[in-house]
Amino acid sequence: RFGRLASPHKPPAKNYVVKNPLECTSIQVKEKDEEDEYSMEAHRVRDDGTDRDAPRIRAYVPELRKWFIGMFVFVLLGAALGAAGLGVAVKGARDGRDGIQGPPGPPGPPGSTVVLNSSTSSTSNVPRRNLYFEMIVHGHEQDQEWLSTEVGAKAAAQDMGVSLSYRYPSRDITFQDHEQMATMIHQAAFKLKDGIAVSIPGWNALKDALHLAVREMPVVSVNVGAERFDTLRDWSPATGNMLLHVGQLDKVAATRAAAKFDELVRGGRGAGGAATNNNDNNAEGGVCLCVVSEQANGPMERNCEGLQEGFQSVGSIMSARRVSVLSSDLESEKKLQGFITDDVKCVMLLSPAIFSVAQRVMERISSSGSPSVVYWGIFGVSSSIVASLQTANELSFAISEQPYLQGYLPVMYLTLYSLYNLVPMGNLGTKNVVFTGPNFITKDTLQQKATYVSREGVGRRLRISVVIHGHFSDGFWLRVRNGVKEAARDMQIDVHYRHVSQLKPAQTDHEDWEQMRKIAEDELDSGTDGLILSIPHKDVIPLTLKPHTPVISINSNALQDSNHSFPILCHIGQVDYSAGVTATNEIRKLIQIKNHNNVFTTATVICFIHEKNNHGLQQRCKAVSSELGKAGGITATVDTIEGDNELQTRLSSLVGSRDSPTSTNLVVLITTGIVGAEVVAQSGWQSSRNVIVSTFDLSADVLLMIQENKIDFTLDQQQFLQGYLAVAYMTLFLRNGNLPGAVKGAIQLTGPTVVDKRNAHTVFNLAAQGIR
């Protein structure tokens, strides 16, 4: 009742107060109104401020005191029961009883799903880390894939130790859903949330709310909305709050589906990969149906466009034909079968909602004894789709966009950004997009995945081995180690962190590579569940891998530029040649600035490799040598140097150019790492009128040199992320078969980003902590 007293619509008629019997507060109320059941009789205050009705109020003190004591006991009892319920809920989430049945693998038994009855649900109110996020999506929990997204988001919140509110519209009416989502986004901004993850199904309805959001807090878009990324980033140039998109690009997925169909048709292989005797598919073109099952669905239309473009890109003589078979249509089965004419070689279903209809058509075609082969694929995964892939051999493949990851990854990325100002740069070939699909699921991949999942059980934790080439004294690798350590704690797994400096110091680099290979093989022999490996040189390979032992490479992968059969799930780091190109572009800008008066006629560029025979460092200098050329109106000569002695000799020959106030030769020093930057600084070289100094990688010392104008810029590859993401991704793969990047061999970029005097101060404290 107290909440109803101070109504904003009816101000108090007179200056009345009610005093709390426990002498805590005084509440001003209106005069008693017989028609207002929520008003209470007030006592008046004398003009001198004394309480003339105090004796009457005090008469009620014993009864009210009993009431307050009773309420206090009731609250304590409720808190105890709530804590017990929370413990059960958390245990249920850990046991997989939270709506997903081993995503994206074979489903569990019916009854293992907990269905929430509210459109809003939250994780623990007392997070381990004091961070509060919201995920706002358009999909309802009745959809199995969106339920998987919700489970992934909650699992991430539990692993990261943060609080999460997962919200979606309460009605399944498109335009009303979008309006509700806009309201939810506004509310998240008003409540000062630390970040949100949001799907963007309707731009016009959501753009105003998103405009506010990206100015107020970090934002990750999920599932749909990748095409709006640049617009949202432009709205927050100062804050950089629009971080990245997590999901699947519709056209890309359909393009890869076309390539898969073309492979099946040309190879004459039936569903499940079984060979057929029908060779007509190889001799002539045909049609692939693109079955749209919802009206006015933009992603489905892009799927059909991508399917046609995919056939063209692989040189196929097949073509895509868009057809509409609505899942709500009573004649849908008859309609779909009518579209399958003699020239149809494959059918791409764009939603699981149409699968039951399609399955009956498949069975009818199969039982008819028709000699022609039709290959079927589908976007999305459900228990019936998995069963069809496993047993019936009706489907050739299903494409999953790994909705569990679409829930998990945004929460993890928001946490890392909020704590450490770290965010990955997306997959190679994209602009700030982390792919969760297309992930192709076939009968064979389901069998392979079964060998990974279920390794973790009662009394046994996952163990992941990390073997790297960095030495203990190198500050760069300290940050990788810190990332590995924190991820292991968050994911609750065991980790073995091994490097060559733990053994007898090697005399040559090749001895280092040999020691790395032996360490890695020791870890494999000891039964590690997964191997994370840096590959500075091809001599680290070959390794004798145990069957189904997954491998992720980090930092350096000397196999990127060669044809190799070594099975790598993905690479996490930067592409060194691309990093060299980025450095070259920055140097070109600086040359133009320094030569604005045309005082320089030549430039001597030295690219110093501090670690001999390191493939990645060589690629950085190769890019500089190939890309720099003529800049700022002068011709640059690039020399690549490996070894301290050679560097000192070369620097001595350039002292005149460095010190002369009238020199016409600009000296550009590029070191490929922190160690090289320190060597150059100790030799008395720093940025000046005649000198440009840059390096790669980040440390507190490098940042200090930038602030003191000794170094012009460095390129940060966020090596803490390399350690953290490798452990997190490997754990997700081992537990669920989920793989960010969607395809084996994908490259997850962590850099490069440019750090100069404009932004060095923002990461200085984190660098001192061994994070940046």
C-alpha cells in the first residue's frame, strides 16, 4: 500500500505525514478518502511541527512490530528455498537438462528439456564477475534452434561468471515482436547494462533503439543483421561499441550448399554418400529446387540467390529454381511432389518446418522405383532430421548454423571486451563476422562427432595440452600463457602448458622445433583430449596423432601457405603477411607526413627479424618488401636482416642519416617483435625528424616508448585472446562438437590492430597486468 500512496496523478491535498512505528521514515500522504480503498488515515502535524496524533499512532506499535517480524522470517525462509532451487537449476544446466540435447549432435531422450514459461529469464543475480548483460532476440523458445541459443547463452554466463537476462517478445506476431524488441533494447540502455547481444530481424523498427544502444554500451549482433554492421559501427566511431556479428551469412551458406550438391551430382553419390549406378547426372545439367516455406522471408530469398551464384562459381551446369511450398499449406505435400520433375537433380529445403512434408515425398519417390536420384539438403537441425541422416539415408546433408554458439559466443566476447578491451576481428575474409555456419552434417560427421563427445564424465575433467615455441623470458608469450590460464579456470578444465624453455636450452632454432615435436608427442601419448599448437616451422610436423585427437593452431602456422594434410580444426591469430601489409600502409602515411616539404629523396627501410627461420616473421618482412615501393614521392629500399650483429653493423652505417639535420635520406626501422624493439632502443635509435620506428606486438615497455615518442606505432595481435580462445574453442568442440568458424581450417583473426600515441593510454594498465 505504501507504493500506491505517492500517486503522481493526485498530489496530496494537505501536508499529512505517516510515521513508521519503527522510527525509520516519514511518508507524506493525502487526506483520507472514503472512495479510495488504498488510502490510509493520516494524522496531522501542528503548525509548530509537533505531532498531535502521536499517542494514537503509538497504540498500534505492538501489532505492527509483530507484523514486521513475521514478514522478516518469511523473507528468510523464501531466500533459503530460492537458493536450493537455484542450486538445482545450475546443476541441471551443467547436466545438459536445459533445453538442448547434445547440440548439434543426436538428440537425447524426450523429457530432458526444460521449457520456460516466461519471455524473460536470468542467470544468477550474484555473478562472479560484476558484469550484467542482456541478450534480446526475435526467436521464441518453441523453436528448437532458438531454445538451443538460449541454452548456449546461459551456459556462457555460468562459465564466464556473469549475470545474463535472456529476452524475447511475448507474442509471435512479426511487427509487434519488433516493437517489443525495440522497447527491450531501450530498457537495456536505460538500466546501464554492461552490454547486449541482439538479433536484427527488422531494421526499420529497431534502428532508433540500436542507435541509442551503440552509443551507450558494447553491442554484438547475432543470427541476423550482419549487413547492418557498417552502419552501426559508423554510429559509434568514438566508442567503437559495435563489436562484431556472430552468425551465418545466408548467401555464403547457400553458395557452399551449391558446391556440395555439385559434388554429389558429378560424383553420382546418393544420400549418406552411397554410390549409385545412375550416371545420367554426370552427363547433363539439371535443376536444383530452392524451397521457400515462409512468405516475405528475406534470408530465404538470399539463400536462393546464393544457391544460383554458388553453381555459377564452381562452374556447374546446374541451375537453381525457386519454388514456394508453405508449411501451413494443406496441399503442401502434393505441391512439393509436383515440382519434382525429371530434370530435378537436387532439392534444398530452407527450414525444418517443411521437413515432415518433404520426408513423405522422399519416401514416396523411393518406393516408386524411379531410377533417377534426387539429392536432398536442408537448412536447420531437429531430432527427426538427425534420425533421417543416421538411419534412413533420405537426406544427403543438413546445414546447421550452430545456434548454441550463437548464444554462447556473444556472452563470452562481451565479457572479454568488458574486462580487457579485447575482441576478435572475425574470420579471415570477413569484416568483423565470426561464422557459426554453415556447418555441414552428414551421416559420417555424426559418427565422427560421437568419438569426441562423452569424453568428459563423472570424476573426469577434460585435459587440453598447449605446446608453444615461445620462451619463458619473452613477455609476448607471458600474455598467451595468461589467456590459457584464465580460459582453463572459466571452462573448468585441466590444461598442460608446455614450451621448449622448460627443457635444456637448444643451441639452434631447429633443435627448438625438434624439442617442440617431442613435447607434443609426449602429450599425445599421455592421452590428452585436445592439442593446441604453435607451428613456427614445418619441422614441428609431422606428429603421430591419436585417432580423433583435435588440433588447433595458434599464433604461427607455417603450414598456411603450403598444401598439407595435417588435420587442423582452425587457426587463431593473425595472418602475418596481412599484418605486414597493415604495417606498410601505416608507414606510407608517416612517410607522407614527414616528407610534406619534399626534403627527403630516398628512404632506407630495415625490417629486422629477431628470431631466425621463423616463417611468420619472414612473412611480415616479405609483405613490407613487396608492398612498400614508392611512398610519399620517394623510393624506398627495403633490407631484411636476421641476427643482432648484422643489425648493429647496418645501424652504424646509417648514423649520419639519423643525426644530420639536413639529411635527405629517411631511415625506417621495422622490428618484427618486442625483442627487436628493445634491441633498437638500446642501440640509441628512436623516432625523430629523420627516423620512423615501428614494431609488432604489445607490452608495457613498448607502450611507454610510444608515449615518449620513441616508437611511432605497433601492431597488436591480442595474444591473450590467442591463448584464451584456443582453450575455449577446443572445450566447446570436445563437449558438443561445436566449432566456431564453421569449417575445418578456418582462421579466426585476433589482429592486427594499430596502437599509436592516440590510443596507447587506453591499454597501458592492461599491458602492465600481462593482458595486453
